[in-house]
Amino acid sequence: MESLAAPSMATLSEFKPQDIANTAWSFANVGFKHEPLLAAISACAIAKIEEFQPQDLGNTFWAFAKVEVMPDELLKTAISAASLRRISELEPQNLAMTAWSFSTLGIVDEQLMSAIARRAVGRIAEFAIHDLSNLLWSYPALELDAGCGLFGLARRLLAERLPADSAAVIEKLAARTVTTYVVAEVSEFTNSLLEFAWSFAFAGEDMVEVGDILRRCLLAIATVLDERCSWQSLLGPSSGAVPYGLGPSWGSEVPSIVLDLPGIVVVLKPPHWEVDARAGGSLPGDSSGAPLFSSFLRRRFPREVHPLMHCNEQQFGIIHRLDAPSSGLILAGKNFVGYYTLRWQQDTYELGREYLVLCHGRMCWGPRVINAKIKTSKAFPATSTVSDEGKPAWTQVEPICILERKGSTEEQVTLVAIIIRTGRTHQIRVHLKHIGHPTVTDGKYTDQLTYNSDKEWCSRNFLHRHRLTFVDTDGLLREAVAALPKDLCEVLRGLHPADDGQSPGTMRRLLEGWMPGAALV
């Protein structure tokens, strides 16, 4: 692709608007990020913006969003103004693509988004399912109210269309030889169903009826996938043993199974294991050098019985990630029914995730909510920051114990219990840094001096996911709890609880194995 970028840049000024847009779309569609080419495309698009057709406007801006390159202010203004002028000409796909692009880039353009919503209401019945899911997602992702009854109309349309559309997907699965490409097509549809669920849930929209329909359709498709998929049909180009191996050798600490249920497993991850589950699949070599969590799942669960857990493109059935230095509980689906049962709960905020984290400074007593958007780089290893251009992120923090380094009453740390609603990359660490209480022994989000000092008394990032609550495939509420591991208990023993009437007792109970919130279900 590099060899094609240079000649494209050299002749771009001679391109017609459609060719400019198609060039941007083509490079972005294969994930090729070439910022000099995008800058040249931006300059040419601005110069010829009056000649762009609605599809050209959408394709051009979509390309920047797809590779996550923030366009300059001139292009943003030009695309927005041109889209507003021609809003009556935008087809449903154009409307969805434009809204998705602005939202993915974190650009809040209320005038344009309101105009898109009003235009979409008049043509709601013409939207393809994928386009409609992208459109609805765009508003809560920007924390905007779509207004004009968009969600209500979408809710009624989905109630009418989804049963038939889902039946068509199931019929396709039953009639065709199931390959990785068929599974990818079906996954696009199921991801749209989950996107609808997230959009309604995050926006606080009523979803009682449509929620039941979405969930039933999702699980009906999952059931057929389990019946029809073998490991041969699921293993794509980056899933097999040759291109995606078992990774580095295991150390002395290995994961352990906490709950093994029909379709679902809860695993306790020790520190320094990489949870190699990323949307679209991980690339071989995208690892910190730590043992791969999927290698434990793939060895423990045979592919002939649990093919999903060997499929990189389906994230090995893993529901959520946990940073390599951290320890704690991880959920995975052993089959599609289990996987989508958990994905549904994750996207509708019914999945409970709780953590114990040690952070710097003395935090005031009482719970507080951190509601600050997070933007994550696309590079590996990823880095996240609080940014208005990021995605919504919600963290609840409550101090449970104030501690001091022995012999140093001025150096205080706070042990906090955390509940997260969203699950952005490094969310807890980024949010705690944002409020001035970075986590202990955090080599990414504290300065080098602090990190070196922390490592003298705490060898790794003090972050442990100690509790999960979820509903299993039989509809039963489940709880999984993991006490603090030995290394973190030793860190606490090296600290002195503040004489505040609460911290000494809390610390004693923690060292005896007590976990906040445990046995409440």
C-alpha cells in the first residue's frame, strides 16, 4: 500500500471529487493509515467541496474515522457545512455514515447531528439494519439527545423487522456450508443487535419490548451457530495454530477456573498474563511478551468440543480484558449461547465488575462517580487519555481504607473499591490519574520517578478484579469472588492503616479474605 500512496499523492490534485473520496475510502477500508496522504486528500477535498456528491462527503470523512485520524478544522467545517446544505439529498446510508464518522472521531456538531436525526426520521423505514444501528449508536456515544422521536420510531421498526431478519440469517446458516466468511456475515448482524442494545441502554431509552426481541433473536442465532459451527469453520486466517500460536511459555503462576458452567466459564487470571482479546482479532506478535490468556483456554477446552474458544476473530469467547500486570476474574463464553448471553449483559450494563485498587494520596471518604470520556490510541501497545474526543466512560470509586508507608506518615495511599459501567482500555488507571490519585506501580500513567519508587515496595500494579456478578444461560444470578492474591496481601502488610476508626478494621478483614460486596447475591 505504501507504493500506491506516493503516486496517489502526486496526482491527487487532478482527481475528480468522486476519485478523491474513493481513494480515501479504499486505503481506509484495508486499515492503511497514511497521514501525509490523508492530509493531501483533506486539502483537495476542501478545494473542491462544492463539487462533492453526498456519497463523496460521507466516504471522505468515514476514511478519517476508520483509521482514527483527526481531520483538521477546515475539513471538519467544510464537510459539516456541505452536509447541512445537502441534507435533503443524503440517503439513509449517507446519514448513518456521516453520523458514525463524527461520533467515532468524538466531534460534537449538534447542528449537523440534529439535522441528520430529523432527516432520518422521515426515512426510517428505508434504513438497513447495519446503518440504523450505526446511526442510533452515534447519539449516546457523543452523549447527545437525538430528539425528534428517532429512538421511538426505531424501536417500533425493530419490533416489526427483527424477527423476520433474524429468521433470514438463521435460514442462511442452515442452508449454506458454514465458513469463516459466513460466520463473519452473521457476526455483523449480531453485532448490530448488540449495538442497538447498547444504544438504548446508554441513552436511557425504554427497551422493554424491543429488548426482549433483540435478546431472543440474538440467542436464537447463537443456538444455530453452536449447532452448525465446527472448529474448521471458525478458524480464520489468524486463528490457527501456525499463524496464532500458544505464545510465550507459562511461568509458575497459571490461571485457575473459578466457575465452570454450561456455556460460561469464570477464570482467575494471575498477574503478568496478557488477555489477548481484541475486536476483530489479535495479530500474532501483538503481545507484551507475557503468556497469552487464550493459550490457557485453548489448552483447557478442546477445539472439537469448544471451537469458539479457539477462534481469534471471536476473541476466543473472552468477554472483557484485564491489563497484563493486573490480576482478577475474567468471563468467557464456551459456546455462542454463553458468549452472547454475557455480551448482552455487558452491553446493557447488567454485568457487575468490581475491583480493589491502591492509589496514591488520601482520598476523601464517600463514593464518587468519574464520568469522563476516554480516547484510546490505535497503536500497540495502546495508551488512553481523558479527552472530549473520546468515548463515554463511567467509574464509581469509594475509599475503604487509608494507609501509610511504615515510617512515613506523609506518604499516604488509599485502597478503593471500584465499580465500572463501561470498559474502556485502562479505564480505571486513566480515571484515577485524572482525579489526581494514580494507581500504585503504574509504569504507563505515572512518571518514572514515582514508578521506580513504587516498585521498591509494590512489585506490580495494585489492581485486582475481585468480584463478578452475571446471569447464566439458565437465567440464574451468579457471583464469582477472588480474594486478594498473596503478593498484594504482602504489600498491605507492609503498610500501616491510618488511625481513623475504620481503616484498621477494614485492613484486618481484607487480610482474612473478606471482599467488598461478596455474598450479596
